Amino acid sequence: MKSQVLTIDLIDESVDMTVSGMRDYIGSVRIPLREVIIKGAISGTFAVIDEQRRQAGDLTVKIVMKDADSIED
């Protein structure tokens, strides 16, 4: 998992896909999971990259790893 990334694809659900030429894909964010393993968490702002490899925006995320035994039902 040290070399793994979490990829989040961003889709605009408000786009009318029945209209010719309309695209609902905004872009993807790739979050390296190495820091989550080492520190138990990662937070920050990551670039959203579109299909043309251009930055289409930013996404702020926070991921915290918890022990399954410590999670309440």
C-alpha cells in the first residue's frame, strides 16, 4: 500500500447527458496513501486533473485511518 494511490473521479450529475456533446466528467484526484500508512492520516488540497491533463480545480480531503476495533457500531 506504500506505493498505492486513492483515485477519486469527480462527476457532475447535473449535466443533461441526453444533449449531444455534453460531458459529465470533471476530472480525477490522486491521493498518495503512503502518508496515511506512516502517519495514520492525510489532509490537504489536491489538484483535480481533467482528461487533457489540465488542472480543473482543487479538492480538499482528509483521510484518517482507524483501528477497526476502535470503531463504534
